[in-house]
Amino acid sequence: KPSDIVLLGNSLVSGAEWHELAAHAAVKSRTVGSDAVDYLPKLAASVANHHPKRVVLLPSYVANADASSRMALVPDSIVSAMTRAIDVIKVASPQTELVLQGMMPVNGAYEKYATLVDAKAMKSLNGKLKKLARRNGVEWVDLMATFADSTGELKPEFTNDGFHLMGCGYAAWAALLSPYLK
């Protein structure tokens, strides 16, 4: 609906009741299956067809649904998918406001997600995503300042598996996004 605010992204987005965190019934979440970033533009098209007020985008880590390494930080694939998602929304629903978030950091203390910890690559990727936002007149939200420790990893107090957030992490995220969830 034209009054909806949609958070669009990976499994991190689906881990919270955003309408409760935002205290706003029109806040909804839509997530890509298997965290596949290549699916995000298709989901963006589906969401844009409903002409929401705002879409808040979160990039995913996985390069595509068929990646041999399920969890990967593939900057070019991620930037390409986010570019396509933004383009699709702008064409299908030009009045929809867009917000692009940077990548959520990961904590490498947990083996399952250790391959995603690359501070230099993350900084470069977030720089590319920020440029993408600026080029397209899209609001930018840097998650690293709130969620990363001094080494660039997800602060341990926000996670119990290195990737997904606990309640305090979602509360911090909702506070950071509060201007866009109204």
C-alpha cells in the first residue's frame, strides 16, 4: 500500500517483528530466500508493484542461490544486485523513497561465518554501496558505526552465532533506522 514501509533484505530482516520495533503497523519485511542477493531485484520488483511509501534495502552476503560456498562476500555481485534492485523500484514506483543500508558486519569467532570477515573488503564494499546510494539520490545508512567493533567485526553483545542479531541488536538497529520507519 502507499503507506507501507518495507524492509527488504536477507534473513537478518526476517529475524524481527519490525512493526513492533517501529511501533508502526505499516512497517513490513520481505526477505530473499536463502539470503541469495541475486534474488533481491526480483523481490524488489514485486514490492515496487504495490507502490510503498518507502523501501529500506539491506544487501545480502551470498553471491547467488547456486553459490558453491553458501556464505560469501562477493562485492561485485552485491553491488550489481543492489543497483538492479534500486533501478527496478525507481522505474516501477518512482514516488517510493529508497534507503540503502551498508553491509551488516559479521563476527568471525563463530566458524560458520568466519569466511565473511574481511575488514578491508567490507570497507571497500560499503564505500561502493555508499557511492551507489549517492549516484541514485538514495538515503544511506552506515551500519558499521553502530554494529562493528574496532576490528570491523560484529560486536559480540549483538549476536550469539556471529551473523544473526539478538534482541538488543535488533533494538539498536531499529533505533538507527527510526527516522525511516515513520
